[in-house]
Amino acid sequence: MASAATLQRVTAKVLSDRILEEASSADPSYAIIDVRDDDHLGGHIKGSTNVPIRQLDVMMPTLVRKLQDKKVVVFHCALSRQRGPSAALKYLRERDGHLKALGLKKEEKDEGEGQEVFVLDKGFVGWQETYGEDERLTEAYSKEIWRNY
């Protein structure tokens, strides 16, 4: 069973490299789930999906089905200390429950084989420090909002 201690983290550098490598792909092998609420204003990682934490429980079954073919799923919030890790754990538990209901193990090829779930180290705050103004990686960035963060 997954726990906060067993969650894997990914650095902004590793994630940015993956985004750039797959920039021309119509269907990237990864998904980025941004669980920020109102603090989503001021920029987001290009290609990410905003699922505010307050809507996560309702959206989780849909998210699991939508992401089942992705090799990598990355969750983050502002700092990836609470909301991001909490969302990743909920996702892992929901995904594993979904697979169990289908009579599959998470290792089986049909569903979620090798799917890795990560939390973005340092969250969007860390991301924007390096990649905020890089339009290949960040959309709708507002430097003024993040200046004093």
C-alpha cells in the first residue's frame, strides 16, 4: 500500500526534459495533474490538467480511467508538500482499487503496466523559479504574481 514515505519525486529538470522530448507528440506518454485551487492563477506547466483539490474526490474515478494508458503521472501543487502528495496517494489507491475490481494486478499489461506516479519536487514554486518564463514549458505565466513567493 502506498504511503507518503514511499511516494516517488521527480525534479523539474527531469520533467522539463520529458516535456521537451515529447513536444511534438500528439499523445504524450505522461500526464501532469495540477491540484492547485485559486493559486493556479499566474501560470501552469504546459500541457498540465488542473483538477483543484476540492474537486479531486469527485473527479478521481474519471481521472483513473483517463490516465490508464499513461506511463508517467505527475501530481503537484504549489510546494508539493500537502495537496500534491495527498492527490498522488488518492490516485494510487483509486487506481489499484479499479484494477482489483477488474480482476487485474497492477503489474498486468492491460491496465497501468509500469505506470509510475510521481510528485513534482518543490511544486510549481520550484518549477517557476527555473522555467516560469520559458514559454515552451510554462503557460500563462505572470512574473508579478510569483515575484515575492
